[in-house]
Amino acid sequence: MLRRRKGSELKPPPKSPPHRDDEEKRREKEADRRERRPKNWTCVDSCCWFVGCICSIWWFLLFLYNAMPASFPQYVTEAITGPLPDPPGVKLQKEGLTANHPVVFVPGIVTGGLELWEGHQCAEGLFRKRLWGGTFGEVYKRPLCWVEHMSLDNETGLDPSGVRIRPVSGLVAADYFAPGYFVWAVLIANLARIGYEEKNMYMAAYDWRISFQNTEVRDQTLSRIKNNIELMVATSGGRKVVVIPHSMGVLYFLHFMKWVEAPSPMGGGGGSDWCAQHIKAVMNIGGPFLGVPKVVSGLFSAEAKDIAVARAIAPGVLDMDVFGFQTLQHVMRMTRTWDSTMSMIPKGGDTIWGGLDWSPEEGYECIAKKMKNNDTLTVEQNGNGSLGNTKHVHYGRIISFGKDVADAKSSEIERMDFRGAVRGNNLVNTTNCDVWTEYHDMGVEGIKAVADYKAYTAGSLLDLLYFVAPKMMKRGSAHFSYGIADNLDDEKYEHYRYWSNPLETKLPNAPNMEIFSMYGVGIPTERAYVYKLSSASECYIPFQIDTSANGGNDCNCLKGGVFNVDGDETVPILSAGFMAAKGWRGKTRFNPSGIGTHIREYNHAPPATLLEGRGTQSGAHVDIMGNFALIEDIIRVAAGSTGEDLGGDRVYSDIFKWSERINLQL
């Protein structure tokens, strides 16, 4: 046997330097790979492919994250987290509750699935495939094709030529937003525990991109909702329905209640007592009754807090200097064709949202509450810790150009009126732009004039949006209104453009019906923004949130250019709660029949461990759909309880105090 001498080592033979022929072969292989790449492959496609990979990983991790509690044996989970409470459906089944009133779900913006029925050549093979909801595979496989099909006609607000995208029907339309990410699924499963099934549950799916009245013009969706409710009442022995709208679906159903009773052809011809005959209760979840400031930033600069922070962290990804990847421009072009978004522009002007020197939320300090029990706080404790702000916050200035403008007294702000500014094309070479936006028609002087106005309140925001997006606002103004009615008996308020504004319409004559406002509290929620002019460029969106603007120790409500107040992370409590707290409370001109209103707030408690998934006590705008306390309230009302049986109002916030500061004729 051969033995290696002690201490000796077998060494591999030295590598020879790469041969010149090998290098040439490598280059030829790379060139061949490039040749095989699709000829229309652009930087946008490359970046979207990269983003798609990241999204795929994210969705996979999210799926595991949400699936973990179910995939772990219960004894293992309880050993880590402690005893798990029974889901609401199991708990109430043990109490003897059974299915009673039929239930109607009304999804909100972006949560309902959309599928392709007709498309252009680039969408070949996608017939009846989801372009929204599901796996989102087509977002990064065919990004520009996807944007083209998800956009609506800029003149009509309806389908562009050769494209038909329609809402997915049935409960599957909005039970999950994506694999592992529930929306209505948890509530549906708990209702099933007490005997509900598809015959007495109905998902009122609609195309959330188009205006409310146009859902009837194009798809007869409002008529379908009317017919389905009538059928459910008739087949359940006359038991009225419980309607559960979420987010923008709250405004959509508000529009429906006026449409169904209005005479045809504009309305559904159901008569003045239709709602009284068919609806037991409307349980609104996270309702943006008076709009949301977040929509303003979306329409103005195609960004909100999350996008602004991402842009600051990685400007090369979202701006065009490095990759030519004009993501925000594509987002802006697409979303500005979605008329539904304009339903959530803040309503009521300065009367509701405040002016340059005041706002209803004055004195609020942004301290996120992290309680583990929804019943820990009481109404008497509401407001604790919200008076210690050492710096006055001007929440009424929804947009301020510069932190100094946001902080200054109104008398110190020099403003130049933008309304008469000269507009004109400011592009030298349009071929450098992947996508055209309305900002390209404004000109340098128009852009400068917008910034020189310094501060915008809810009263001047409409003029601003008309100035920067005239095509969008021309369409939107035909379908939505944002004022306060002086005389609700005026014939003009019989037009559908007023029906989704609770300040310009009356509730139905249905004194036995109940309305619930159910929403999360205890989460910092976008209320106002600090803006700056972006770097000069031909194709940029000229305005962006100034993420360097922070309040520091003396103003913890300002972070990353965003002023926050109490809410559910999307809807401030002022918008979600004011109408139930004051506008509709008792008999008012907005509620002449005295429909009973109840506020049910859910104090946010984040999940304590990863095993809790998104949590059972979350107050976040979407995650609240899995909140056990909210689900229990809904099931009890569906089984026959009233708001009084639930205990009436449950309030943790300052909504009543803030509502009293609003001087509105009732």
C-alpha cells in the first residue's frame, strides 16, 4: 500500500489561464442570449422582471406567514402563545346562535378580482385570467401590456377600444386578495359556523375602477344588487338583509341606497320605502365617508407615505436617472383613469377638515397604542395622552410646500395665486418619455405657480386638482361632488353625482334600519403632507413628498413628510366616525327619519408572535376583517341582535370631541 509521507499534502494542479477561445465563446454565448431576447424588451421590462421576482418571494413568505397558525398543531401553537380563544363563529355557535338575516358583502377599492374577457394582441392567452387579484403574475410578465389593459379611456372613463375587463363573480371575488392574504375569507368562514352558506350570503362584486353610476350603465351592477337582495329577502321568509360594506364599498352602497329608491331611468325605481322594506342594518367597515387625504397624494404625485419612503431609500428604482424606469408615471397614467378614486377626495372643505389655522384634531399627539385587549380602554379614558403636544400642528394644511410653511403662522405665508398661471408644454424632447402625463402640459410657469401657493386646505384642493389634472377632474366632476348642501330639498341633489356624499344627500326614510360605523383606531394615519419640487427633468412628476421633513421631539406627528393622526392606517377617524357621531346622530337634515347610528371602534393590538399571522385584534384597514371582536359584532347582528344589544357605542378615540368642534348646520 502506498502511504503519503507525513506532512505532505496532495495539491491540485495549477489552473491554466483562460484560453482566448473560451473567452470568445463566452462572448458569443452572451450575444446569442441577447439576440433571443424579445425585441420589445426594455429597461421597464427588465426592472419589472426584477420587481416581479421580489414580489414572488414576498408573496411566498406572506403565504407561509399567514398559513403558519393553521399548519402548526394546535397544542404546539398553544404551548408557545398560550391558550387560543375560540373563533367567533365557534363561540357563538356554542351560545346557540344560528343563521338568520341574509348577508350582503360590498367590497372596496382594489380588493375585488378583475378578469380579462377581451384584450389586445399582447394579452393573448389570458382570456378569463385575473389581471387583478390572485397571483399578480401578469404584472411583471407583461408590465406595459398589463398597464394598458388596466387603464380606462381617458375621455369616457369606460373600456378603451378592444378591451373588456370584468369583475369576478361570487364569494371568491374578494375572499382572498392574493394567496394567503385574506380579505373576506375569515368573516365568511365564521358566518358558516352558525349555518350560513352561499344561498344566504352574496358578494356584491363590481368593477371598482369605474364611477358608481357607470357600473350600472356598463354592467347593470346596481340592478343586480337590487334583484339579489329582493330574492334573498323573499326566499328567507321576509327577513331583511344585513349589508356589510368595506372601505370604498361604503360609499358605493351609500350611492346604491339613493339609486334604488330614485325613479328610473336615473335610478332603480324601487320607491321611497325600498330600503325600509329590505335592509335591517348597514355595518360599514373602515368607511371613508368624508374622503381620505391619502387619495390626494395619490392623485397629485402618485405616491403616499410608503412610496415616498421607498423613493428616498432607493431613488434609482423609482426615478429614471439610472434605469429609465418611469414607474410612478405609469402608475399615475393608469390610476388617473380610475374614476372611482375621485369618490374619496376629501368632502366638506374647510368646514370639516380645517383651514390654515385650525383643525378639529388640534392637540392630538401621535402615540401609537399597543393594547392587547380591545376592552382595555373605556370611553372615559378616551383622549389620554393626546394633549401634550409641544408644537401646534396645522392639520388643515393638507399640502404644504416646505416644512417651514407647514409650521408658520398663516400671516407669515406669502402666497401667489396659481389659478391664473400660464400653462404650456415644457418638454423639449418627448421621445425620452415612456409615458405622457398631464404634468407635461403644465409648463415651467404652471409648476412654479403651484409651489408658490405654499399651502392647500381641503377648500383649495379641488382647484389644485383641476389645475394639474383637468381631464381627470372633468370626468370626475360629472359623477362626484364634495361640498355641503345648503338645502337638501333642492332638485339638483336628485342627481347621482351627489349620492355618495353624505353631506349632500339624505339617508332613506327607514327609521327601523340601523347604521354602524366600525373602524380601527390607534394607528398613525396620513392626514397632511410636506411637499417639495422634484429635481428638474423633462419626464419627472414635478412634485414629491419631502421625506426629509421630520418633526423631531417637539412634533412626533410628522415623519417622512407625512403628518399623522389617529385612524386605521388609511382612513382618519374624522372621516370614518363623524357622520355617526354627529352628522346622522338623532334626527338631522341628513337623517330625517332618525335612523339609529352606532360607533364601534376597535383598538389596534398587533400580533404578539409570528404564529398569530396578521392578528385577531388588528385595527388596520384590511387586517381588521380578521378582528375577532368585529366579526362577533357582525355575526350577532346577522343573527338578530340590535345595536343596543351590542351595548351601543364603543369608543376609544376623541371622535365626539373632534366632531363638536365642527360647525355644521344639522
